Amino acid sequence: MTTSIIKNQETFVFNNIPKNEIKLKHIIKSIPKECFQKDSRKAWTSVILSLSMAALGYYFLAVSPWFLLPIAWIFTGTALTGFFVIGHDCGHRSFSDRKWVNDLVGHFFMMFLIYPFHSWRIKHNHHHKHTNKLDEDNAWHPIRTEVFASWDKPRQSAFELFMKKKLWWVGSIGHWAVIHFNLNNFHKKDHKSVKLSIAVVVAFAAIVFPTLIITTGFWGFIKFWFIPWMVYHFWMSTFTIVHHTIADVPFLSANKWNEALAQLFGTIHCDYPRWVEVLCHDINVHVPHHISTAIPSYNLRLAYDSIKENWGPYLHDELTFSWDLMNKITNECQLYETDIGYTTFDKYYAQK
């Protein structure tokens, strides 16, 4: 089906467009219209899938002997990552044509993760507008050497520890805690929406956390919520860093930045185990999402096939998730030199 739809589209010719003049509209024009169409059946099927898999995971946690708990935690936390992806579609208004449905479903799924929906939605849209732009991209942004030099010693040591000890998997926790609950990080016009989303997650935590502790003890809170939540953040941090970070992918200053090329080459497709991709609704197929946030998650693969066919020379090589990949990223992409690229702590100190 995917191939037939693509071949029925008029082939988009990009050879006559100079590289520095490529715009997002050129890429969007080349993608089959079917990729932008919302399908209520597919959207609500993803809801049923995530709810049922999370329920299965919690049942597994409830009945598993201690030695099977790690498997149950990994499965449940990965299913909860699917909750975030549904909220992610809602935040981009690609889940439903109705704004109130997007807001309701988005709040529902993200409250389980204690993620204020509107706080995330507003900040995440900034990432899409400034992908891989130095000092503007607010997702996983490299630390420039001059910024690192301006930090005090304890902060430098903490960041070195974070990178060298492979602690990337807790990175999204810091982002979540520092950015999304502070009204000072948002324009005044957005305060009402942000306050609503914060109130939703605070109310959820105020009800669910004491209930868990009262009925199952503090271990129950750790077992049923905290560890699955940490697994979710493992995937959240991993997806975020891998989507835009490898040694040859540049972060450019505003005067050299090209929006279209940043989305094409600066967004990396990475394959994960199939069960992860199913539970996480193909969020790893990330290039088309950066070309247009209007593409629902269930159409990402179709759109990516089209982009590969029409814009293949501009895409980064595909990656496969592994410990070696994460080791490579954290070893090579430690600091960033403006107009040069990534460098390591060792090279930085050797040049001082």
C-alpha cells in the first residue's frame, strides 16, 4: 500500500533547486496528501493499544515474582512512552480536527507522566521552529565551549559526570523539572493555559500518589509508578538525543541556519526493536514529523518512504539503536565549537 501510494504521486524534482534555497514548502509539496489526513479510527486505535498495553503491564507488575519485575518495568514504562506520543500528537493538533479533543486527550495521557500538557506543547513547538539552531533549539542542545568555560567548577564537573558516565537517560527529567512548571518560562498570554495543565498534574499526583502509598506502601509507589516513569524517561531522553545528535550533524548560528536542511539532515532516523516502535507509535520515524507536524504518527512511515525517494541525498544515514551508538554519541558529542562542530572534554582541556 505504501509503495503504490508513493508511485501514484507525481515525482518531485529537486535537482533544479539550489541547496541553500530549499524550503520546507518544497519538501511538503513532494509528500503524498494521504500522509496529512487524519484518520479517527487509527487515532483511537492507538489510544486503545496504549491503554491496553499499559493495563497489561500493570497486571504483569502486580502478579510477577521479584525476578520478573525488571521485564515488567521495561514493558510498562515503554507502554507509558506511548502515552506521551499520543499527547505529542494532540499537542501538534494532529490527533483530531477538534481542538477540545486534542486538549482533553492530551491532558489525560500526559497527566500519568506528571507532564503539564500546555507547558510541553508551547515549548516543544519552539524546538520545531528552531531545530539545530545554536542557542535557540530547546530540546537537546549542545553546550558550546565558551558557555562551558563560563560555568563554575561544580557545574562543569556535574556536566562532565553526566556525559562521561552515560547518564543521558536522565536528561529529560531535568528538562521536565526546570522548564515546565515555571511560569517565568512562558509569555504572559500563555499563563492561563500553563496554569491549567500544571493544576491537572498536581491534582493527579495529589490523588494517585497518596492512594498508592496508603494501599501498597512506599514500595508500591516505587514499583507501580516511579520505576515505570523512569523507564519512560529513558526512552524520552534517548529518542530526544538520538533524533538530532551525532558527530557530523551541525548546530548552526542563525545567519547560517537553513530551516529545511536542518529538518532533513539534522533530524536522524533511528531504528529500534520492533516492539518498542509499536508501543511508541513510530515516534522514531522522526524526519517527516520535522518536515510537518501535521502528519499523524500513524502516517510517519508512509511519509518517510516518500521523503527518502525524493530527498534521499539530503538525509543523514539511518542509525540503529544500540549501546555502541549511545557510547559513540556520549563520547564524541560532549561540547560544541561554533562553526567547527563537536569536540570532547579531553580536546577542550588540551587546547587551554
